[in-house]
Amino acid sequence: MDVLRFVLPHLAAGCLGGLTAAGVIIASNLGSLRDLIEHAQDGWLGGALLAFGFAVTFGAAAIGRAIDQIAQERD
């Protein structure tokens, strides 16, 4: 349980960072992604998949960093 209490805040922060990064990419129209999302028939689905992918990736990276931090403290 102590590990979960340590890892869950890192997961939440990583997911929030991923959603923020996806939002910034869409808002800045990087690579014309906002235009593609707006003009596609199911563009909202593409935006949702992009945001979900970023949240999962950043969340997993944050958990990996948290676990690495635990291992470094033990050494």
C-alpha cells in the first residue's frame, strides 16, 4: 500500500502533463492537427485518442521514474 500511495500521485501528475501537452499541441495547431480534427467527420475521436495516448504515455513514464526513485533511495 505504501508503494501505491507513492506511485498514484506520480501517475496523476504524468496523466495531467500528457493531457496538457496534447491540449497545447492541438491549440497551437502543430502539424495542422487542429485543422484535421475540426474538418474530419469524426475529428473529436482523433483528438480524444491523441489525448488518451499522451496521458497513458506520460503517466507510464512518471510511474517508471517514481519506481526508479525508490530504487535509488535504497542504494
